[in-house]
Amino acid sequence: MYAVMTTMAEMILMLLIGFVCARLKITGPEFNKHSSKLMTTVLIPATILISVMAVELPSDGSDVALVLLMYCVMMLISFIIGKITAKIMPFGLKE
């Protein structure tokens, strides 16, 4: 399970580095366009597949319950971040 969390942290770190480089104009728009396509179509799916294939499946009920609880917490955190982002940056909601 820690392998999956480590992989997720690595992916978030890669995305943050790319975001900071784009904001600081270290990379140009053409590079950003191509690297974004590469990240979303190749690197992220490959990283997810590698991390899932390397993890043993939980065998007893407590492990399954822990994984389900972690999933629910992550979904709740994602929902809260989405709500906050929607309030901060309303896209096309002007009437």
C-alpha cells in the first residue's frame, strides 16, 4: 500500500514541477503543450499500471476495510478541493 502512496506522491511532485516551470516561464508554450500530452497519455497511465501491478491485493477484511476507508477519504478530499476551486475560479458562470 505504501508503494501506491509513494507513486501518487511522485506523480503529484512531477505535476507540481511542471506547473511551476510553466508559471515561471522556464519552459515555452510549445514544450508545455507536448509535455502535457506525453504526461497524460503515456507517463501517468504507465505509472499507475506499474504501481498497481507491484502491489499485493489485500487478503483479510481489515485490509479491505482500510483500503475502502482511504478511498472514501480521498474522494471526500477531492470533492472539497473541487468545491473550493470552483468558488475561487468560477468558469463561465457569469449571468
